[in-house]
Amino acid sequence: MQIYKNANIRILASFAFIRRFVSYLMKKDIHPTYYPNAQVRCACGNTFTVGSTKEFIEIEICSKCHPFYTGKEKIVDKMGRVEKFRKRLAKKKSK
């Protein structure tokens, strides 16, 4: 049993050394502020908190309204991508 305790102490000491070494290598005052309780708002109205470098995040689809999680089929076409593709395709065919 004594051998295992010594090995654990050595492992913990090496982790402490690695943490100190990494913090020594990190540059000061270049990292963005971290918000542990950043608010996320979905287009469907759902809100939740996450950790982020932004204080407030707006998203279009979350797990409450995503078709994969809800089981309801929904066409997600924010900017008319299908129409844009068809328009480009028509231009190429006319040339």
C-alpha cells in the first residue's frame, strides 16, 4: 500500500508542476474575459446559460426547436439559399 500512496503523490506533484509551467508560459492580458453565466436566446424564445467569452448570444436553432430533437420536420432556409442556388444555376444554363 505504501508504494501506491507514494506513486499518487508523485503524480499529483507532477500535475502541479505542469499547471505552474503552463501558467508561466501563458501571456498576460491578452485573453478575453470569460462569462460563466452568459445568456443564450434562441429565435423560438428559449433561453439558457452557458460559459462563453460573449455576455449575450443569439442563435437561430436550439435543442428545443431543432427538427432532430423535436421529431417535427421543418425546412430551415434563412436567406433563401435554395432560390439563390436556382438563380445561379439559371444564369449558368443561359450562358
